[in-house]
Amino acid sequence: MLELGFIRENRTEIIERMSVRNLSAKDLVDNAIELDQKRREAQKKFDDLQAEMNQISKRIGQLFQEGKKEDAAVLKGKTASLKEALHPLKEEMASAELALREVLYQIPNMPNVIVPPGKTDNDNEIILLEADLPSLDSNAQPHWDLAKEYNLIDFELGVKISGAGFPVYRGQGATLQRALINFFLSEALKAGYEEILPPLLVNEASGLGTGQLPDKEGQMYYVQDDDLYLIPTAEVPITNILRNTIVKKADFPIKLTGYTPCFRREAGSYGKDVRGLNRLHQFDKVEIVQAVDPAKSYQVLDEMVEHVKGLLRSLELPFRVAKLCGGDLGFTSALTYDMEVYSAAQQKWLEVSSISNFESFQSNRLKLRYKEEDGKTHLAHTLNGSALALPRIVAALLENNQTPEGVKIPKALVPFTGFDMIKKRQQ
């Protein structure tokens, strides 16, 4: 959520920058400024009345000491009328505050000045291509066929148990999944992150804190009886560890990582792009989260991008890095880099990670502040990234590494899998 002071002081710049998102934000911004003015005016009237009441109360005490009970009684009557005048002001303030918050929740983060214009992912800017594309023979299979042939993933069994988009990993497929999780966590710990194992259900305050609510409410699974949401990413519970906290500047950077299953309704998704592991309702992901000194957040963003590059290099996967255009930028992000791996059998690039700097947008919602040495508090900057999302990584590993003898396992993963080749089932 953008800070009100920032909105008041940078109205024109915000409106101009939001156009990069293909959003006309003038009405939202002006509405927020107007509601804030109403709230501030009501607050001033309330404070003035409260100050007047305090002065009268003090005078009443003096009159009683002087034995002027009748004069004191007159002032008491005035105090009662002032109290009555406070009630509508309280209601006016509460109404303006609620309306203001609803408007602020509709205003996305302001894109960084280097975010390119564009409407869809086709307009994203490819800033790095590190790809030695594998050459597969004519018999190469997509991962969903390989998964069936090698008995790694049972999509039909998942439909039986839950429905489409809930695959069942088994045998070496389950081992590969666990190996990737352990590898990603191991690398995060080496990089100085603290491991977190968070809850998989969160309350509304947590969803609001990181910006999933109200923006992505329709994409989250909701448990109505308990008023809880299944997490779409570990970002939500891990970042909310810091909600309503004031940390010391010396505590930065705060680096947290965690593995969780993730749950997304993916409403409206259909067609060939959702086949196999390409798009799921439940999937596994390791997330990295940082809260940092605002002056260093873009340096940290670069470091997080390098961390994910290192994971992909270790997995020997061809990849590219895309800077998201305004139309593809997430609601809460000021700048995002997507990491995509090449799926050889599908002959397409698959997004496997998004690394974002939210600047103070999330921390303003979270009330995450840090204290300077002089005692003043400021909003921290928050960042997060997938490191990594597993389904499309598994898809690329299976497709790119298929051989007549089986599917080769990258060397970096062998200590975690215990095998270097996925071999065909015995008939």
C-alpha cells in the first residue's frame, strides 16, 4: 500500500508511472487524497473539541476549589453538549478511514522507473539468455508421457483422489521432488537464510499484509467455517512473521526461507498450457524472503537474482531472465525479474521463479518498521523470490535429460536423490 504522505506529495508522478501498468490511476489517487482530507478535517475538529473539553474540565476543577458551584454546573452542561458533538465526528472519521483504506487497497505499487512499458508477457524484456538448448531426437517425449512411462507422477490417480491439478508423485518421482526441496533449502541456508516451516493456512490479516487480499482473493482457496485461506505461496506466512514489528536497523538484512506446498485455484486456466506439470492447483516451492534497509533493497534484489541463477546453473538447465513489463507486473511489485527454463520436448520457455522488490508497499500494510539510531522509525523494504518452484523444474529436468537409457540426474542433485539415473520400469 502506498503511503498517504507519498501520494499527497507525488500525485502527478504516481499517475504518470501507473500508466506503465496500463492503468488510469487519476480517479483512485484523487479519491484517496480527497478522503484523506475529509478524515484529517474531521480529526482536527475532534481534536479541537477534545482540547476545549479538557480546558473546561480544568476550569471546572478550579471553580469547585473557589466554591463557585453554580458556575461549575454551567460549564458541566457545556461539556455534555461537547461530548454529544464528538460522536458524529467519530463516526465521520471512522467512515472516512474505512473508505480511504478501501481505495488505497485498489492502488497498486508504483513501478520502478526501469520497468518497461507493455501489456502482456510478450512485452517483457529479456535481459539475459544463458542457454545451450539440448538437441533431442525425434522420439523425445513431453514430461507427462515420461512421468507415466517411468512411473514418476500419476496424474489420473490425482484426479481420482482430488481432481485435476493435484498430481501424485511416486517412487523416484517422489524422491526427485524431495531431493529438489532439500537442495534448494540447503543452498538457501548456505546463503545465510533462516529456515522457517510455517502454517499452510493464514487469516485475512496475513493475506492483506502481503497484498494477496483483496487483489487475488478469487485465486485463493477459502475455508469458510474457519475464515482461513490456503496459502498461494510461502511468502504470505513467512513475511507476516514480521507484521506489526519494529526492528533495529542493525538487524538488516532479515533473510528467511521456507518450503511449503502452495495452493492456487487457477480459475480460468485451460488449454495445452495447463497440461502435465505446467499449471497446478497444488505444487511445492521453496521461497526466499528478505526485509532490508531501503537504501540497499535494489542491491539485494540483484543478489537474489544471482542466487536463483546459481540454482539453475547447478541443475544444468538452460535459462533466461526477463524484466517484467508494466502490464505483466504483479500488483504489489515495483520491479520483478522472471526466471524461465527451456523445456526441450515442449519447445517453450517455462517460468520457474519471480524475484520482486516491493519497496515499502508491503511493509506499509504490514506495519513493518525499523528504528534508526536516533530513535526515528521508517518503513522497511521487503523482497521475495521463488528459489525455486518445483513443477516446471521437474518438467524441464525430465524432458531435457531424457536418453535411451533413462533420465539423467544433474550432478548437484545426486547427493540428494541417491541415484544418477531414472531408469525405465521393469516389464
